[in-house]
Amino acid sequence: MERTLAIIKPDSVKKNIIGKIIDRIEAEGFRIVEMRLVHLKAEEAMNFYAVHREKPFYADLVAFMSSGDSVVLLLERENAIVRWREVMGATDPAKAAPGTLRRLYGFSIERNAVHGSDARDTAAAEIGFFFKS
């Protein structure tokens, strides 16, 4: 079994589609190990997305991720990281495959509904950021 982090971003929370996304997570065979509602402070968003610090979209990303509530989830299943990324779809909703969460619910590259870890080391660090136990 493998674990990964998923975030239902502020745009999805504001659209009241948390339940739809969780339904999809469960339908895809993920087990939700832990889940909680968070409202990131700007400093927390800066730390979480520090890997993007030098990129031109960093300030907008931090502002967006600290603009409202998000739901963070610790997911588990076989090949969780790869499978969650397939379910999410491409970062740009316009380029995401039909039926993926970002295609269904995303608005733009920045407001793209959900987040997921991209590798085992990233998943471990991101899980540790939100779930200390």
C-alpha cells in the first residue's frame, strides 16, 4: 500500500463540490486515512509551495491557497501517487483528459480544483506537513 496527499483546493470548497470529489476518491479505491478542513495562512502556503518560490506564479499560488478553506486528505491504496495523478488530470484543466477531476471542476491552471503529490519523497514531506502523527 502506498500513501499520498490530496488537497481539495479553495475553489472546489467554495463551489461546494467536496462531496463529489470525495465520492470519486472512494470510487477509485482509495482509503481515506485522515482528512481535515484547513485554512492556510499565507506563511504556511509559502512554506508548503516553497519548491515553486522562484517561479512567476508563486505569489498568485500562495494568495490563492490562503484565500479560503481547503480539505487535506491522506489517501492510501496500491500505486496511490500515480493513480491519484491520473484521477486529477493535467494541471491545465483545458488539457486534462475527459472525466478527470481537473477537467470536470477546474477553472484554470491556478484554480484547478485539486492537488496531489508527484513522487514518494514529495508525498512523505507533504503528508508530514499536514498530518504530524
